[in-house]
Amino acid sequence: MTLDSVALLSKLETDLSHTTAKIYRPDSVEFNEIAQCFIHKPVRTPAVVRPRTADDVASVMQFCLRNKAGFTVRSGGYDCAARTRVDGALVIDMRDMNQVTVSEDKGSATVGGGILHGDLARALGEEGLATPVGNVASLGYTGWSTLGGYGPLSSGYGLGVDQILGAKTVNARGEIQTASEELLVGIRGGGGSLGIITELTIKVYPLDKVRDDINGRTGVDSLLTRRYYSSQMLSSIILYESSNLEGTITTYNQHYEHLLATQELSDCLQLQPTITQIPKMGTVFGVMLTWHGENKEEGYAWIESFAKAGTCVMKATQETTLAEVLKERDNLVTWPSYGRLVTLNLRQLTERTIAVLARHCPNAPGVGFIFSFKPRHKIRSLRLELEINTAIPESCLANERLEWGSRIKADLEVEDTDNILESSYIALGSHEVNLKRVYGQHYSTLMTLKEKYDPDNIFKHTVPRLAPVGVGRRTLEV
């Protein structure tokens, strides 16, 4: 008996009639739009349920448990390995749970498990606050933050996962619970593998005020470390002459490495170098730069510095807000796209890596973003995350693009082996990724929590996909 039976779907509607959840059947007018994710995946989705409260989520979970119905949980739909949808599984779409409640002291906020980055940035901005968010408005905050979380404010405030103070979940028995400190350890990095996250409490930071460190504490006794933040930020796109792509990237990287060696890069500065195919321009190297400090003159100086990191052919800079930056970057994303993203974490951008990229990038099938580099000059010890974009709007080129991306990854692994770190960004990885390498010393901790909080692997369609050793043993403790 499965959810694609008419009888069981009817039972779902009956069981949820007392809730505020809305059910979208495959024959609903809105179904295709509601079910669509960033990466297209041809699967049979029995229904999409959009709960509005934690009680709604608990009711859906209890229905699934009673009827042995498979389900997936969606907070945005940007899973770039297309794992948000699973054939035959009900979709629990959290996007209607999008509330934002700021604490009285404005040091934290409680957000719904389906809040999108654009909505969060806008709601906090209206309160004169901010928190690290991702790069596009329609990305789901919960999945992003609990699996790492990198974005325009990361150099100043840390990753999304660093902001999580508390959580509420619906556990493997369909019960609402406040996460203990033990469970929070698993949520911070383990995503939704231990329960459906209905609410997160996160750190937020005042804008137009002084703060003295990454935790947002204010004061007058730390004059050397104080930074100034404004609700307005600078956003700039710089493109370089790229007829000699290898030379252009090399020159930029030398400029960046020189700055690292000779002066401290500001924690107000965020860089995202990219390689893009632009009609009539061809394959072009550039950088998306944001500055979120109050001292705009310093921000403009940094923009000019990076404009000189090559032969600049375009520089578009504006004073804007974080919410507007995310909205504009959303316009660069095409739904649906076909393929996926692949990531590698590198120690640095070496001559060998640059040579591989320069060799392959002009031959990329399709148009749009090819590569995105995410240097992390203020975040722990990780230096560079490299995203290979094999997701494109043209379905007819999807297989060719994926093969192209696979060749690049293979060449990098062979030609620059010692430069590649063992771990990768789990949110963009595949189910075949080696989780022991990704989590390192924390893998055993996460698996212990999985066996305790989800021993029967109820949350099996999650990122990461964990399989507890004791499947079949119901020893859940809360």
C-alpha cells in the first residue's frame, strides 16, 4: 500500500483535515509549480504537503509512520544533487513556515523551518539587523545553515552553522521536541538527518552599530578590533579581459595572494571569483564582490584594488541592501536546470589547477556560470571551495555538460592531487560521497546521534544520507 493509491491519498486528506496544512495533488493546477525544484528530476511525487505549524508537521509525520509512507523534506528546493524529490515519496514542503521573530534584546531571532534567504534578509533588515545568508533569495535557510552555509557576510560573521543557538524538531516518533544541546551538535552539520527542523533560533547582528567580534558583542573597550556595519552594502561585479584565460586567472590570483601576505583582508569584504560564458564576450573571468562595512570609502578602495587585479573591461558597483543583492542574484538562476553542481575543496589556487580550468572552460557546453571560487580568508583554515557548474537550462546539453564537468574533476584529481582536500561541501555532494572523509573526527559522533535519535532510519531521504548500524532497534531517547 503506497501513497500513489487513490485510497491512501484520500486518507491523507481526511487525516489532515483538522490541520492548517495544504495538500497539492498531482492533478492540482498549482502542482507543477509547487513541486518544481532547481534541478529537474523526473519522479512520481504522490503529493506535496505544505504545513504551516509544528503541529501540522507532527500530524504529517504521524500519518507517514502509521501508513509506512516514504517522505522527503524540502526547505527551498536547491539541492543540487536533486535529492529533494524521491520517486514515490511524499514531499513535506516547509516553505509556508516562514515566520521571523526577533528577541527583545535583538541578539537573536527565531525563524520558521521553511524561511527563504531573501525573506529572512528583508525581515531582519527592517529591524536594522542581519545574519549570514546564502547567495540567492530563493534558497532555503534551514538546509543551507545546518550543512555549513557560506554567503556574502561569512567573512565577518562566520558560516550559517555558526549562528544556530537552538532548534525545535519533529522527531522520529512524530513528536514535537526542543532540541537538547546533544541534539544540536548533530543539527549543526548533520542537517535534517535526525528530525524535521520546524524552527531555528539564530544569532543576529545590529546594523549601523559597533560590534567587536564575530559573536556580535558591543562595547567601547575593544577599539582595535571594532568594526562598523551598515544596512547599506556595496555590491560590485568586475570582469577582466580574458582572451588569455590562464594568464588572467594567474594575475588575479597573484594579486589576491599578495594581499593575503602583505595586509589583512577586511572581514567586511567578500569575494566570489567566477568563470562565466557570456554571449558575444565568450569565456570571461571576473569577481563578484560585496562590502558590508559602514566605511564606504574603504569598500570602494577595495573594489578599485581588485579592479586592478587584471585588465578590467567592466566594473558595475552599486550601494544596495543584502536583500536586494540576493534578489538580483536570484535572477541569474534558471528553474528548472538540468545536471548538478560538483565541488572540490582546495588548499589554494595553484598553477596546475589554473591550467586545468583554462584548458576546459572555453569548451563548456551551454552558457552561464562555469566555475565559482569561494576563498575563505576569514573562515577557519579552509582556503578555497571550487564549484564546477554542470547544471544548465538546456536539457539537450545536460549529459554533455555533466561529462565535461566529470572530466575536469578527474583531471584536477590526477594533475593536482596534493592540492585537493579530502572533504567536500556535503550540500552539493552526491549520495556516493565518503561521509567519513567529509565529517572526519565528527563522523562517529553524528552516527552515534543517528542511532539514538533515529534508529529505524525514518529520515532516510536526507542530506546527508545516514544508515544507522542499529536499524530495526527502536531505542529512541529524548
